[in-house]
Amino acid sequence: MSTPAGTFCCTGCESVFSILQTHGLTQFYACDTGAGLSQRTATSRDAARFAPLDDPAVAQRFIDANDGTWAHATLSVPSLHCASCLWLLEQLWRFDEGVGTSEADLMRRTVRIAFRPDRTTLRAVAERLASLGYEPVIDGERAAGRMPAARRDLYLKLGIAGFAVGNMMLFSIPRYANGAPLEPAFQRLFDSLNVLFAIPVLLYSASDFFRSAWHSLRMRAITLDVPVAMGLAVLFLRSIHDILTRSGEGFLDSFAGLVFFLLIGRLFQQMAFDRIAFDRTVRSFLPLSVRVAAGGTMTMRRIEELEPGDEIVLRPQEVVPADACLLDARGRIDLSFVTGEQEPVAVHAGETVGAGGRVVGEALHLRVLRRVSHSRLAELWNNPVFAQRESHWLTEVSARFGHWFTVGAVALAALGFWAWWPDARMAAQVATAVLIIACPCALTLAAPITLGTALGRLGEAGVYLKQGAVALDLSRVDAVAFDKTGTLTTAEAAAAIDLHGLDEADWARVRRLAAESVHPVSRALAGRLAVAGTVHDVIERVGEGIEGVVDGVPVAVGAAPLVARLAGTPIAAVPGRTWACVDGRVGWLTHHTPERPGMTEVAARLARTREAWLLSGDHDGEAPRWRPVFGDRMRFRQAPEDKLAAVRERQAAGRHVLMVGDGLNDAGALAAADVGIAVSDDTACLVPACDAVIRGDRLTLLPEVLAYARRARVAILLSFWVSVLYNTFGLWLALTGRLTPLATAILMPVSSMTVVGVGVGLMRFRAPGGAAR
């Protein structure tokens, strides 16, 4: 339909254009191609489609957090598929004054929205998304196990193309078998049937290619679908010309076969991505554990083993692994993972605490309401608030290479057509073959397939990377810095603790306070003594210790300066001692933290090929123990800011630094390092700024993980070269007239499968003494 504003496919799209124009967002059309969906049916859609969202119980399924002022919801948007989609959805605040921010995720096809419930509703937001062509899914089709609509549509297109090409091949058997022209009557019949079967293939099965190419050309841009659409158009039009002018039989069987194999390639790519997503969310888990209270005892349990009804106790800094109900009278939760806000909020008995909140102050007792969603925790960990890394060039190859490669392919197709023009039939065949064979789809698959496979394999092994690009950063590491306590040594040190200066009742209070901390020494101390008393007003000071009130008595445990302040008496720091104070009475404990099994050999292996540093906040009494491994590259009595400075110092020297720590006193260093890995030992701590989490019992795999990361880089580069060589050889065959369009259509998915095979085959991870994953 034509209007003064322009030409539109339907009234719905005209409405979208008017909305964008009103809000000054017409640059949306310059971002990419084929954004959104046709609104032909949107204007007549039942207004009650999103009425269920008015029900608080239904809306709560989509709301991640609600502090009374801002609500944060995540909606699934299947039609999100390109850069312009991302751009438009992140401008949602312009359309609704109640919306604060919106963040679109292309891989998951979701949009995360922060809105004010006093100004707008979730239903209003969903309706606005639908009016823009991005209707959110609210009927739970994915949760119910039904196939998403986009996948059903692809299967239907593939089925129609397959049905058409099968019948066309049957119609061609008499001609191919006889080797001579058919009788005119039969020829006209078969030609008419071929055209009849080709029309739905053109208008429906191939519609995505033409739609994307058309929008691209309107925006004066060239995307990967342009040469494919041009090739299909040339093949179809040439075939119709031959049939109408009786100058030949045409290539309609090849045309239908081409569309069929192109759709197979697209389906194969989608299945590969779905498999990676499945491995990421089902087979690999964040290595976190929580304390479960049952029968008067505390046991540690992996978060994926939690069931609704389980009662858990979370210490300060630990993350709520699943939606839970608070059993204590009150508590404080840091929602920075969920909302990005750093100010903790108060919660009271009976209130629901959403997954991703971090405990602040005192330990909390909660009852689990739902099973853990690992994909949800991973999404919170990837909150843009904590983003710090730029994309690696290998992950952006489509944007860097695809455009110019496609322009070159179109130019070569024109050159081939001109060179073969005396033979119009061959000219059309050559041009079509060039346009199809030169699609760099396999090239753009290399990085996501390889890195996605790496994420899944490492996750199964107990090493959870935040995103695929972390593997590429790991491949460049040439310096490794270790924290000592909780990294090279373990928290299981109960038998090595000696207590002095306080009676048993006082040490019981110290133990009760220590149970509020996830520091390795506190965990070891808490495991030694009997439970006693209630605790409140807990304050944990990074690098100093923890203080609070137990049974109405002030208690502190930690370094000498902190305890001296509470005791009101000077205390001389003595290497190897941790001090405690109970109502002014001072005692101390000595502890020997045993080495984590195998870590001396691991550190020595890394030190032979890289710089290896020890950065410890403890005294230097254990320097002789570690000198054979680290030599002079040891620094003790390091405050958190000292560790951060040490990392930056090595980076200034040109090193790519890997920092490995527990995330308690070295969070700054983990954030500043090129890669930060947090070690998880029976805690639910999830360090926002780290790039990976590794189970403590899998830390000995660190050399293998670094070698695996280098292999991922090699696999990507190898896939690139396979794709480049394929395209170069294929172009030569096409330009010399040795390839038919149908043959190129078969080779395209073969190329993609080769790249996927390289990415998946080379990325098998084998732990020492274990089976490949």
C-alpha cells in the first residue's frame, strides 16, 4: 500500500513507521534488514491476548525482581533476530514513560525490561512490544515442551520445498531416461506442473531470503542473503523465460532443490546452536553449593540438587540460588545482580527473595520455592552492569568480513555473467552458481559453534565460563597470579587449629560468628567448634575480619588491628596468629592451611611456561614452603588494593594476566586481570566481576583448561581457512562453468557441517585420567 509517508506491506507496518517517526527513531531502518514481523494481522489481533498478565500470579512468572519502585521482567521475543531489532527494543523507554531501561539478548531472543509499576503495567509493555512487531511469548509453549513457532515455520517451509523438488524430479525422469525431447503435449504438462510446484517454493519457502535481501537493498546495505536471493531470482526467472519461449526446459527442479538444501543448512545451523544452548543450561552447572538444614544438622548440597521445600542457610556474600521464602524475622539483600542497584534492600519474614540476590550482613534462613534455573543464574552473572570486556575480533568476523565478501561475490557473479554472455544459458548458470557458492555462512559459524561447544564441555568438567570470548582471552594468558588461602590451600583445616586465651564458651561464640563468613579460615574455624547463640549486627571488613553481637555480647575475629579496636587494648601482630575478642577478652588461634592436593605440581607446571606469581594477604612465614615453585615472585601481606596494583603492574609490562582467587579479598584483582577465575569451595558465592568459576576440586585442571583455550583458538582459525579455501575453490569451479546451481546448494550445507565438525570434533575436553567430554 502507498501512502504519503512511503510504501508499506500493510497498515500495521505503516503504524509502526508512524510510531517511530513520532519518537524520532526512523534511523531504526538503517540498522539492519528485515527487523520485526509483518503487522498485517497485528491490528486485528484480539485485544485480550495479553489479559493474563493482569493476573499477579501470571505476571510474577516473568518478573525477576520488584522492590516496590522498579520491577524487572524478562520476556521471550522470538522475532528478535538482527541489529535493528536490538536497537529498537533498547529504545522502549521512548514509547512508554513507565519504562526505565530495556536490554535485548539476540542469542536467547529475550528482552529484559525495568519498569515502574505505578506508571505502567507488564501487560502494557507486552502490548507495546507486539505493536512494534515483537510479540512476546506468554503462553509457556517452550515450558510445555511444544516446538516454538519459528521452528515450526522453518519445518513447514522445508517440507513444502522437499515435496516440490521430489515431484519435480519425478516429472524429469522421462526426459532424463529417454535422452530425447518429449512429445509437446507431455512437455507442456510437465512444464506447467513444475511451475505450479515452484510458485509456493518461491513465495513461501524462499520468502525469508527475498524479504531480508529486499530490506537490505532498500537500506543501501548488502547482507549475506543478497547474493542468495539474487541467485534464486536469476534461476527462477531464467526458467520461466525458457518455458514461455520454448527455448528449453528451465531449471525449476534445480531451483526447488536449491531452496530445499539452503533450508537444510539453515535448520542444521539452528540445531547446532540449540544443542549448544542445551549443553550450557542442562549439562553444565555453576559450581555452587549451599548449606541445607535438615534434622538439626547442616549438610552441603550442590545447588542443582535443591528441591522445593528445602531449608537453606546462606552466609553473607552468598547468592540466593532459587526463588525462596525468608524464614528469619528480617534480612538484607543486595540486588545488584538482578537490578544493577548497589543499595541493599530490606526483606521480612514470609517475603519472597528472588534468585540472584546476595545476602548482606547476617546469614539468612530461607525455604526454597522453585528448582534452580542455571540459565537464569548465568543470565544474572552476565548482567551488563558487570560487563568489562570488549568483544574479540574472532567473534565479530561476520561484521568485519561478511559485507565485503558479499560485495565481491556479487561483482564476480556479474563478471562471470558477462564473460559467458554469448551463451545465455551458461551465463545464467555461472552467475547463479557464483552467488550461491560464495555465501560465507560457514565462516560466520566458526566462532559461535567452537566457543559454544567449549562452554558446554568446560561446564561439564566443573569450569564455568561467563561467555565464549573468555576462552579466547585464556588462550593469550602468559602470566598467572594465585591467591594463597582458599586457592593454593584449602579451607579444610580444622585439625590444624590451636586455640589459646579464651574458655570454651567464648570460643563457641567466636565459632558462631565465624559461621557468618565464607572466608576459608572462618569456615575452618566454624567447623571446629560447637554451635552456640544467636548473632546480629554482623559487619565483615575485607582484609580485616568480622565483628558482630552473639547472645548480646560483642565478638570479633580477624587481624590484630580489628580485634584491638574492639578490645580497647593494643595487640602486636604476630605472624601465623588470628585474633579473637569476646566482650573485651582476647584470645588467638594458630592455623596451618594444608595445600590443596596437587596444586604444587600445577603451579610448577604453569611456572615452566609462564610467569607464575603468588599474591597473599598472609604473613611471609610460609615463603620457604612455596619458594621452590614461585622463586622470588611472591608477595605477602598484600591488601586487596596491593593485589590489584600487582596485576596492573604485570599488564603494564605487556603480560596477559590470569588471576585465580576466591573472590573475597581479591575481587578487584579478578576484575582488573585479563581473565579472573574465582574458586568455589562449598559456597554459593558468585563474584560479579570474575570471568569464570571453577570448583575447588577441579582447580588442578587449570593447565588443561589453558591448553584447551589455545585449541579453541586454533579450531576457529582452522575453520576460517577451511571456509576460505572452500569458497575460493568453489568460485573457481563456478566461474569456469563446472558447477550447476543444484550442486552448489548441496555443497553449502556440506561446508557448514564441515565447520561444525571441526569446531565440535576438536573441542573434546579430556581431563587427566578421565574420559573425553
